[in-house]
Amino acid sequence: MSNIQNTWHHIRRSPFQSLTAIILMIQTFFLINSFLVISLGFSTVLKYFETKPEITIFLKDGLEKSIVENIQKELVAYPNVREVKFTSKDKALSIYKEQNKDNPLLTEMVTSSILPASFEVSVTNADALETIYQNFSTKKEVISDIIYQKNIIDQLLVWTNAIRNTGIIFISIFTITGAMVMSIVIGMKITNRKDEINISRLLGASRYYVKKPFLYEGLFYGIFGSLLGFLFSFILFFIYKEKINSFFNPIVFIQPTIDIYLLFLIIQIFLGSIIGYISSWLGVRRYIKF
């Protein structure tokens, strides 16, 4: 009988124990894949806000052109600044009218003279925003106001870290629990077949020969459980993809590209095989000592 057939024979002889091990592996890898997808989504959200114009600096009226140019040069010189966009008073009026075109009462009495010129600063690293804000908030003689969306980024970082830490805790608990249960299941199967193992050893079978089917069985639980856990999670996110992405619009929270999910699948199958093999090895090492 081949190793695969022998392993399958072991699984079929105690289906409820095998099903318990598989279900725990499915739960574990369902959580792992969900955690990876959600973490990727929140990373995309953070990246979006980091690269948007996070600081808008409003200038006081009557500034000379040379002063405005010097402010722009100073902003461009900051590290990690991606773009500095100047909006004149006339441009600000045009934007205001476009935003309120459906409500003419709001645009009738508004002229460019009451709207300030401004700089919109976008960066590649959110840390640069705090430096710019601190430096320009003291320039009261040329700056009338600064809009800095610091709270949004801070809240996103808090939520992202909370989700990441919670996910790591739950995944660790399920992984350890799954590995322990799988080790116990393998141990129970070894106990149930103790007489058969003894006979095989008396007939000259090596210790590795009698251990091998149980090691392969652990590999099967890990790989099969990781595959099903990934598929269930992938199907769930695929079903709700449109709703989730529409909620985070214009940010694409659930990525449409298949490459990243194939990478997740490969990682999880590899991790599942390691967990399955180590768990079965611990069970075998504990119960087969002859």
C-alpha cells in the first residue's frame, strides 16, 4: 500500500477525529486570510490619505508675489513632499461656484476678494505633515489659517493597529489550539492502533515506517484546511466586494488583482503544511516511543 493510500486509510478509520482537526485548520486559515485582506485594505486607505493634499495653507490677503513664491519654494524644499499646488483667489472662486452650482443663492454675493489664496501640500510620508504644520502655524504674519487632517490619519493608525493586534492575537490562539488538537487527534489514533504498530515493529518495520502515515496525515490536515479556509474567506470577500469598495469609495479596499491572493494562498498552504507536520510530529514523538 502506498503512503498516500495508507494515510487516507488512517483518515477514514476515524472520520470524526479527522473532521475535528480539519475544521480547526479551516477556522484558523479563514481568520489568517481575512486578517491579511483587511490589513491590505487599511494599508491602502492609509496610503490614500498620506498622498492626498493633507494640509491646506490659506494665505493672508495683500501679500506680494515674491512672498508667495518664497512660501512655495520653502514648501517644495521639505523632504517627502510630493506636490505643492497653488490656488489663486480667482481659482478659489471658480472652485466655489462649481461646488455650489446647484444653489445660486450661495454664489450671488461671493467674489474672489473674500476668498483666500492657498497652497495644497501632498506628501509621500505622513510624518512630513506634522513638521510642515508646526513650522507654518507660527507664521501668523502671512498665514491666515491651516487645515490639517491630522485627526483622520491618527484615527486610521489607531484602527489599523487595533485590527492588526486583535488579528494577531486571535490567529495565535486558533493556531496554537488547532496545533494542540491535531496533536491530540494524532495521539488518539496512535493509541487506537497501538497493537497494529507493535506487530509492525516486531515484524521488522522501522520506527520511521510506522510514524510516516501519521506525519503525512498531519500534512493533509494542514494543507487541506488551509486551502478550504482560504477559499471560504475569498468567496466571502468576493461576494461583498462591491459593497465594501463602495463604502470606502474612491479607495479600492478589496483589491481586484488576483496576484496578491495567489501569494496569500501560497503562503497559507506553506504555513498549513508546517503547522500540520509539526503538530503530527509532536503527537508521534509523544506516543510512539518504541
